[in-house]
Amino acid sequence: MHTIRPLEDVVKERPFFFLGNPIHQRVIKLIHEMMINCIAINGRQSCGIEIELTGNQSFLFRFKASQTLEHIAEEILEHKATEKNQYLIIGKILCKYFNLSIENKFHLLMSLQLDPKVFSNSLNYFKLLSAVELFTALNRNSEVTLMDNRGKYRQRNHLCFPEGILHLHNRNMHDVLSISQFEIDFDSKIKGKDYQFYLTYRGDWYPEPVIHAYANNISNTSGGSLIDGIISGFIHGLEAYVAHQKLKYYKIKKTKIFNGLILTAHVRGDKFSFGGSFKESLEDDVVKEDVATVMKKETNKFLSQNQQAAIDFLSRFDESQLGSAMFDLSQER
């Protein structure tokens, strides 16, 4: 007969199970998961988070919600773990010193001095800032203020990106010398899920694609259903347009799709299935089907409304032109 062990025992015995093995990344992982808990508690409504680094292993964490937080404080203090508050409790468990207070019924303040046996004595502010930037872009209703008071010169950054992953997409294009006129974007709901994606092609010569995909707060480094659906819908949209325009020498090849592509995509929903040990790939047939349908429609609309951009882009598929072959990326995808 199996007995359920208290969360405190499991966390102290196997902290790496919750925070990963690279000890120098555990503080960032903990803070990131605590922010995700705050979003879950607040029900995706607008919320504010303040993080003040007071030492390499100590920080203040303030959560400003749109609902009362007394019950959350009680759950944390009594280790009543749920999916929504788990990492707030794990932070408490792995502390040498911990204090929690309710500043008013909507503001919760946690002071943490972490156990040096579990956490590294070196916290890189800029790596934490990068993690917070990604978090705020994926959670567009959030505002995070990050402060570093450890050194002689104090640092402070306030991050809020109501445009969502468009911020990440624009950042991906910062080193591009020129952008083509071929750009497709989508930011809306499909069957209760929030979708954002931005597809752009470089105008300069740089064949390798830049593709980033996210499901909720998880980075899908191996792609999966969201990217597969977008590419599938894109190809079908191109094929439909070529057929309608009777461009008989144009053959849409997937190997030519990726040349110069910059694609950033995000889907937010209740539950998703993932593949890989670290959820590298989204596996959701509904997402793939829905995003493929809308991408085919958006592609056809863009091509019909932007004839010159369509001509310029589709030339890579014109097999009567010798230059068409240079767009063919031979690696398997």
C-alpha cells in the first residue's frame, strides 16, 4: 500500500525534480514558476508582480492581484498545495528564512532567504531579466517590476507587453537588414483558445529560418502541432492561390518555405498534451487543425490583397526560373 508523502519531504529530498539540476539556474526557475502561479491564481486577469533582489539567495516577491489573497496566504503557510500555488509553497519550503504578509487584501508580500545547499550563490540579473521578459510577453495582462539592489549601482526594469508575442517577433527581426513586404499576422480566439502568430520573410539574404513557438508558458523548442498547423495551412493557401491564378510552372515545395522565414507563434488554452522529456513539442490535433484552417484563409487573403508582394514571394516556386533552386533548403524538417 502506497502512502502519500508530505510535499515538504519530497521537495527537500529531491529539489532537482521541481527546479532542475543546474544549480545556478534554480533561482530563476523558482521565480519564473512563482510568477506563473500568480497568473493562475488571478485567472489571467491583469496583475502586477514586483521582484526585488536583496542578495544572491534572497529576494522580496510582491504579488498584486485583482482578487483577495487571504486564502492564498493561508494555503502557503499551511502547505495546502494545489496546481495554482505549488511553487509559492516550494519557495517557502526551500528557505532558511521566510516571511509572508498581506499588505492589504489584494497585495501579498513574501520575503525569502533561500537554502544555500539547494541554490547557487550566483544569480545573473540579465538571465533573470530575459526570463521575465519572455514571461510578460506570453502573459500580456501582466506587469513585472524587477529590481537588483545587490551592488553599488542599482538596476530597475519595468516590463509590460500588451502586444504579447509581437514584442518577441520584433526582437527576432532586430538584426535583419531589410524585411520583405510578405507579412501575415493573426491575433484572435479560435474555439476558446487564444492564438497569436506572426509570419515574416527577410528581404536580405539569410536562408536559415528563425522559428519560436509557445503553448501557454512552455517553449516548444521542437515545434509540434502549432508550427505544423501554421506551415500546413500556409502551404495549402499558397497552392490554392497558384491554382486560382493558373501559374502552371509554380510548384509549392515545403523545402522552399523555410528560406528566410521568421515565425513566432503562441497558443493559450486550458490543457495541452506535449511530447518529449521537457515538453519540447506540442501534441494537439485540434490546435493543428484549427490553426491550419485559419492560416490557409489568412494566406489567401494576403496574397489577393497584396499582388506585388505575392509575385515577389512566389517567384521562389517558379521552376521555369534557374534562381528558384537556391531557395531549396535540403535539410529534413
